[in-house]
Amino acid sequence: MNLTNFKDPRVLLIGGGVVLISLFSLLIRIIPVFSGNTDVLSNVGMDDPTYQLRRVELCMANFPNIAWFDPMTFFPEGQPMHWGPLFPLISSAVCLLFGAHARPDIISICLLIPCVMAALLVPIIFFLVRMVADWKAGLVAGFFIAICPGQFFFRSYYGYFDHHIGEVLFSTLFCLGYLWAVVYCRKHPVDIENRETWKIPAILGLLCGVLYVLGLALMPTMILFALLVGMFTPVWFIIQRYIGHLGASALVVNTITFLVAIIGFLIIGVHGEGGLNYYTSGHVVAYTLIILGTWVLFGFSWLLRERPFSHYILSLVGAVVIGSVLFALLSPELFNYLLANANAFFGQEIHWKTIQEARPWTFDDAWRTFQYSLILFVIGIGVLLNKLRKELCPSYLFILIWSVVVLYATMQHIRYEYYLAVPAAILGGISIGYGIDLIRRVPAQVKEESPVHSKGGKQKDQAHGKKTSGKQATVSTGSMIFLVIVVLLGALFTYNSIGRDLAIGQFTLNPDWRETTDWMENNTPDTGVDYFKIYQKEGWQPPAQAYGVMAWWDYGHMITYLAKRMPNANPFQYGVAGDYGAARFFITTNESVASGILDHLKTKYVVTDYEIDTGKFWAMATWDNPDLGASPYQRNFILPNPDNPNTGQNFPFFMEPYYQTMISKLHNFDGSMTQPGQVHYIQYMKPEYSKTSDPIIVNGSQVPYEAGSAMLENSKSTVGPEYETALVNYVYTEPVSTVPALQHYRLVHESPTRASPESLPDVRYVKVFEYVPGAVIHGDGIIEIPVKTNTGRTFVYRQESVNGTFTVPYPTNAKVGDVTTQGPYRNAATGKEYQITDDQIQSGSIVS
């Protein structure tokens, strides 16, 4: 059907269907808009969306200039920017176009942009699938992409303002353009000696190059689709050679596409060092290699044009093997660089398992998102393989390679589900469209079937006709069964997907973090860094009054955007690992090590929350020591079932080192000395002897700390080598040994929400501590001072002397931040009292 004939009612109906599906796609993503909530900031996702809003505000203040360096994060070094300029440019332009300048107005417009991008994918998918199948398959694929749940829907939903859906949009546009070139060149192959045949492929190559550069300007991970072309090109040459062409079509399209890509990249510029996930010079090398590889393939085709097809295949295989070996020998650095980048994109390493979006894709994840469309995905591959066998059309192969590459990438990193949504929708649409075509074709085939005239006469013809009729009936039944299956799978996918989409609710910015960052913006010293100014990395030096904020990397972007302060670590995973990383700071059990980190980073405040103290603790421990992870601090034990010793239940316990970590000292105990109470003494069999994944508890009891400590000491000479003993607890606020006070950290604010159960000590969700030199008091024993927080919670800060001195962080009878000390310091043993001013605390004075 010619879709450019707008007088045809069917064309109008099809176009109307595409528009309606697009509007439906938009509507189910903007449901929160109709909730009546005027506080748009509360609908913003917590991590990357807040930083994207930061980028938009910075771009609008300097439009159309883009910052490639941001001193407002990863303090004190500042953050090199590896996200592309296109997304904030588009968003800023739209905001300026609609006159949005206040933060709520900017947020209101920006939150709609990913929703609109997702809706625009519907017509793009429709045209792409129609090109390789038909309009029916295109409509189904467009509908599937509209409702596809999981990462794709999540990242295009109102509230998640990020570039990921832009990545999908522009990469799919590129694939549409490239497929257009492939389909055109199959019908109108380039004749190297006839320049007239070059024109349209050259124009299509130019279009592909422009579309590629748009995707590249959004994110450097667009190079995945250059890899896709690189994998497809040799097979395209083989197909062209098989059908009698030299492959000049691929030569023209690829050369122009990636020459434009090189020019476009040079316009964007080199803005980093390292891998291809940054704007590095490696992109120019990669695109040049694709062009050179295409010319080499054409060279073989030209030189062997008079030889049999088998000679060409053997030559290509030999060239690939020999070329790879020579490449590795002659340019080992470049060879290893490309291998390392491939591993970074498709491989795994232990740190990535701590990042929600970078962890491996499990079967449960796959089924939860795509469910019955996974079956359609496999059927669609089968349909395309069958069509490829019959028609040898390279466009089918391009979609197959695209689908397999993205599927493998998703299996390695769950975030690429948003890329996989497109091949899943395409293959699902092709499956159902193929089923419909089977039914539509059968009657026509029966009508058109004519007897085979032969010397056998009429009787033979009639016999042949009967045989054909029976065959058609069988095909018709099989076709009907196939259609019912794929339609049923599509219906189940639709039902489950829409249910999941509508159940997503709305994003909610964590109210405790919002309250805390609001407090920080209004109650902590100005940093001297202009939030709206573009700084250059070369020559960057923080102002004298600038300081950092130590928090786990999850919260870095919120600190930048909401508090307008400079975190030491951020969700780019900068400032996390290493001797001066956030992981080392929170996991170390030595205050001197922690303070050395803050001194090195020029950090003034530390922000903790309940999540990193408990559920996210393992991630911090893994970043600090990938080999040990959380095992020294939190450990699972098997508690045997008394009724059936062959079975048991896994039980998690906190080990002694956990309570000594900086995160536990700060968040659980407010930096105050804490004495142990009841502890669990356990004796357990080591896994290497029990042949189980975790140690098996063979004996244990809950006892006072003193008794448990004595039992632990006695066990050293009584238990065999296959057993060990330990003091443990299952409550994070009940230590199993004395926790010493922190001398240089004082609580200055805590959020209103109580995170701990009523049966446990009151622990608030987010806490802010100030790092101070501390005043030195001479004396022995234990010193204490009552403290009242901004939430009304009270505790007693207690510290035991070390070498005849106390180093105290709080002034007496004073307010620090939102926290008030209620009285002087008092020596618990002698009763002597001390008055300390904040000036003495900040100057590190010695008080007699």
C-alpha cells in the first residue's frame, strides 16, 4: 500500500491509528500530571533526573553553551562531563520557548520531554517495521513500544527526566535511516562504474551520518550502533556478492555515514580520556576502522570478481584471521584498547553488581518486563530467518543482529532493557503481522493455483489439483493455529503490560532527603562557587571557602541540585573507590583514617542515612574491598531446624567490626561512646567443614556482654579447628563491644522521619554531621553532655579519655546547626564540669 496517497481512506485510517497509539503512549506516561499535585519537585526521581535538571538550569543561564566540566560535584577535583550536550540543549530550548525560568516551571516542562520522546517512537517504529514487513506489523509494533513496561517505561515516565529515552529515540532513528539505505540498495544496487547509481545511496548515507551524530551528541554510547553496523557490513557484502553485486552499495553508504560521524564528533570535540563511553579520540579511530574495513571488503570483492563465490568467502575468513593477528601484533595498544572497551560494555565486574542499573539481567527480570513478548521475540527471529532463507534480504539480517547484540548487552546490564524494548516490539509486530499474512495469503494461493499441464492429460491434471487442494487445507489450518498463538501471546503481553504501566503510580522525591538538602542550602556556609557559571577544567582551583560534603554516591546529585553544595562522590561513581573514596570513609573503623580522608578532600559535612547504614551497607563494603565484601561486617549463618537437623534457616547477624565502622558510629550512635548490653554468643562450623554455603550454628545463647566475652575467651582453648566462636547481634543499634566516641564529628541536623521501630532506639532517616577540629580537655575517665536535636530527640554524648585527654566536638550550652547542647561537659567519675565555646572547638584549643 502506498502510504503517500492521502486520498486513500485506508491510508487515513492507518495514519489515524498511528496518531492514536502515540497519544495513548503519551497519556499513560503523564498520568501523575492529573493528580492535582502542584509541588512538581516532589515528582522528580532522586538520582540522575536531579542532575539533568541541574544541567538544564546551567544551560539556560548560558544558552546555548554547554558545560563540559562541573565543579559542583566530585569535589575538590570537579566532574568531567561524559553525558552529551543534546539532551540539555533540547530541554533548555523548549523551556526558553515556553518562557519557563523559575525552577517549578522548568521542572514542569522538563518532566514531559521523555514522555513525548517515547510517544515519538511509535511512528518511527511503525515506519521501520512497515519497511521490512507491512503496515499491519508496523501498527502492532508501534502499539507494543507504547506499552512496553520495565526500564523503557520507567525511564520515559513522568518524573524520570533523563536522556535514556533520547538514546532509544535517536538510535532507532539511525537504524531506520540505515535500514532505508539497505532496502533501497537492494532494489537499486550501486554500480561502481555508473555514477548515477551513487546519488540516492550517497544521500541516504549522509542522512544516516546526520542521524548518527544526533545520537552521538546525546550520549557517546551511540557507538554501540556503529558496532552493529561493523558486524552487519561483512554479511551485507557476502549477500551482495552472492546475488551478483560487488558490494559498492555498502561502500558508498558506510563511507559517507562514518565520514559524517567523524566530522560530527570533531564538532562535538574530545572531552575526556579513557574508554569509548566518553568523548575520546577513540571514536575517530573506531569510525575510521569501519570505513577502512568496508574498503578492504570491497577490495576483496573487486579483486575476486571473476572468481567463484566460495573463493570470496574463504578469502574473507583468511583476511579476518590474519588481519586480527597482525592488528594485535603491530598495534597491541589499540587492539587491547578496543578489547577493553568491548569488555566494559558487554562484560561484568563485581562493583557493577552494587549498581542497580548495571547489575546482570536475570530470567525473573526478563519475564517481569517482557513476559509473553519474549516468546514473540523468539518467533519473530524464526520468521525473519525463514524470510532471509527465502528472500536473502539484508534488512532482515540487520534486525536480527540488532536484536541479538542488544539482548546480550541487556543480559550483562539490566539498564539496556530500554534499548531491548525496540527489537522486542519490532519482532513482536513482525510475528503477528506474519500470522495475519499467512491467513490472507492462503485463499489467494488456492485461487491462483492452476493445474500443471503435461503430457499426462486431463486425468493427471485433476490428480495434481486434488493434491494441491489438500496441501492448502493443511497450510490454512497450520496458519490459523499460528495466528491464534501469536495473537494470544500479544493479548497476554498487552494485558500484563498495561496493568504494570498503570500500577507504577508516581515518582516521589524522598521527603527526608529533600528536607535535609533544603536545610543544607539555607544553613551551611556558601561555597564561593557560582552554581550558574560555566567553569573550565584547566586551571580550576576551588575558592578558599569552598568545601565538600561526604555522602554515599547515590545522593551526590541531590546534594548538588537541591542543596547547591558539592559532594565528594556522585552517581557517576566518581569519588567512591580508593584510599580517599566514600566507601573507605564509611567502612573504616579508624577515626584517624576517616578524618585523613576528609582533610585530603577539604570536606566539612558528612551526610548519612538509614539505607546505607543497613540495606546498602554491603554495597559500600564491596566498593571498599571487593574480595571480602560485607563478610567481615554482616554474615549469614544457618540455624538448624530442631525437628529436622538436615534443614535450616539462614539468619543474618551483625559482626563486631560492623559496629566499629564510621557509618555505624555516626548513624546508629550519633558519634557517642556506646557500651554493649545483651549479645549473642555463637559457636559455628566453618563452611569448608560443613560443606554448606554459610557457617552452621551448633551452639549459642543470648547473654550479657561480660559473660559472652568470658565465653569467647574460654572457647579459644576448647573448640576444635572446624569450629569458630563469635559475639554477634541481629540489631544494628546493639553493639557487641564498646564503641568509642568520635572526637571530631558533631550532629547538626536530622530529618523528621523515624527509621527505626519503636522497640529500638530512635534513629532518624537522614543525619548531617559537621567535621570539626575539636577542643582538647585534660582529664581521665568519661565525659558527657546532654544533646537535643531539631526533632526533639535527646541523647547524651559520651567520650572516654585517651592518654589523659578528651577531644570534644560540641560547644556547651549552645546551638550548632539545628542541635542544642543542654549544659556543660561533666566528668562522670569526678563530677568536674567544663565550659567550651565554639571558637575553641573550631580552633582546636586546649582547655585545662
